[in-house]
Amino acid sequence: MDRESLADVAQSLPDAVVVVDQMGGVLWTNDAAERLFGRSAEELAGTNALDVVHSDDKELAVVALTSIQGKAIGTPIELRVRAGEGWKLVEVIASNRLAHSVVGGLVLCIRDLTERRRWEVANNEVGRFRSLVHNAASIIMLLEPTGEIESVSAAITRLLGHDQELVEGKPLIDYVIERDRPALSAALARALDAPKWSTGPTTVEVELLRRDNTTSVPFELSFVNLMDDPTVGGLVVSGHDISQLRATQAALEGIGTRDPLTDLPNRAALCRRLERCLDDVKTAVIFLDLDGFKPINDRFGEEVGDELLRKLGDRLRQCVRRADFVARYGGDEFVVVARTENSRDLEKLSQRLARAIELPTDLSVGSISLSASVGVAHPYPDDTPETILARADTAMYTAKVHGDGVPRVLMSDNHSTS
């Protein structure tokens, strides 16, 4: 059979036929290949067939291209290939015709599986799998790249009380508490970029709102990017209720991390907290030292001193914001870890803490007033909890040395406020 006859036969096939050389260079294509890839035969000629293969599938394609050269018929493989502006799932079977006098290449028969796979997923051939997803203990979602929920499992009703149909089409961020929305947005961005640097899921811990929009449940969300999978085309998200895990962690952290006198977190708990937030440049460490505490302790005794520390610890805890962290560093020193948007907010918070210490405190021996010296530090690159606490301590000590009885706050960058 001559070349023209072979071409006529190949043109009559419904599947794409591509003839390539040993390196994958395209020698010839039929009309079905033009329709599949959205490019003319002239545009495809001379290109490399591996260039249209998805990066995650390229290694499989290279192995198949190499192995077929040692046998007559290759093993069928499934690949994602670029077709126009999108991706399609195809099955490729190769035939070795390198020694053929007319063909002189590797013949790739390529069948588009995209629609068939979508049909399988949409119909009862996978009904058992759909039932498993529907009844799973975890919430399973399919997200658009914009973050909208395309579909969701029935677990969202069982765990959070939301109607499936009312949730679908809404942004996932609408069901996350305000405080955790930046973390969700960051995780979504990382997940969309994930194929470029990682093959594992992207995870984030957020609190999801119940149907009443006033209570929430902590969840760990795991994102898997299947945007390039023609049968999925989205982000698959699984959500696990971690309420029990959080309770267990809190119980464990409470062992050996509470100050027995004030019931505030102790130095160990403070360092753990700092380890989690040192990468945030808006974190501020506020170091407070009581002025004149030793004379009070010496005059009235340790029991009165302990009573004073307990009451001041309670007062500091009550005057900070809910997200702020108050710890007893040791002796008559307290530390507050806060996230502030700007220097003005930080100044207000620091002054409020200093003035809270100044308020008269009613004790068993009468009313006592004292002041506090305050030092503030922000995280530097490569900071550790110990180094940032040392800078805040130094700033506090400088404020104490130069203090004149007026509440004074000193930043570690030497900008002080009074």
C-alpha cells in the first residue's frame, strides 16, 4: 500500500492519528488530530508531541515513547493533553513502524476520553462511589478557581446544618468566620499554584459557621488542585471537624504551660505562641515590668505581693482584645503578644496596658498604686522567641532607666512614646 492509500485510511478514522519520529517530533497528522488539538496539520508538523502533554504526565509519556521503540505495540496509557485553550483526557496506543518503508515512524492512535469519563462520573456507573462521598463523615467540596462552591456533600448538612442546594454557587469564604478569612484566601491561592511546586494537598485550619451564623466549628480543610483534570476541572476540598483534636491539644498545652499564681500562660506557653506568629511583621511583643513592686513585697510580705500579681494579671487579661495573648514572664513581669495594623494602634494598646497597671488595686492591706515600664519589639527576619523577647526586655529596661513616673513606652527601634 502506497503513502496516499495509507493516508486515506488514516483520514477515515474517527480517532486522532499522529506519526512521530524517535524523539517525538511530529511527522504527520490526520484530520481528527487537527480537531482534537485545535491546530492545523501545518501548525503541528515539526513540533514535538511531548510539548502538548501535561507536565505531571510527561514522565509517563517519555517512558512510553522510549519503550515502544523496542516492541511492536505499546501499552495503552492515559494522558492529559492541551487542546486549544483547555485540557483533554486521552488514551494513547502506539505502534512501532520505524522500519516501515512508507510510514517510517511511531504511529500514535489517540482517543478522546473526556466526554466519556464525564458521563461515567455523572451517571450510575460510579453510583457506589457517589454514595460513599455523600455519606462520608468529612465534608467534600468541589470549588471553582474563584472559590465558589460548585458541589458539596451531604455532610455539610449533618455537621453544620446548611442546605446543600443553598450552599452550592456561594463563595466558600462566606461560611468562614471573619478572623479566619485571610488564612482561607491565602490557602486558596497556594492551592491554585500548588502544581508548580508541590504534589501534596494544601491545608489550613479555619472555623466554619453553622447555619445560625453565630456559632462555628473548627475544621481542617485540605485542598487538592485538579484544575487540569478534564473530568474534574476544579479544587477538591475535604473538611475534617477538629473540635475534639483542638480540645485535646488545649488540655495538653495546659499541662505545664500555666502560671500557678495568676493562671496566665507561662514563659513556655509564651514561646510556643511566638513560634507561630514571628513570620507576621504586624506582630508586636509588649514587655511590662512593674515599677516599685519589690518595696511593696518587702513591706507587706509575699502573700500581699502574690495577691497584687493575681489582680494585675486579671486586669491585663480584661483590657486586651480577644485575639491578644497575655502571659506572666516571671517575677513582676508580664508580656502581651498582639497583632496591630499600625503604630497608632500599637501605641494605644501599650498605653492602655500601662494605665491599667496604674489604677489603684484594692488589697487586704488597703489600696495600692504603682506604675509599669513598657518595652515593645517587632519580629526581625530569623528571629526566635528568645531574641525578640530580649529586645523587648531591653527596650523596657531603657524605659525604666529614663522613666520619671510618667507612663512611658519604648520601642526596640528607639522610637518612644509617653
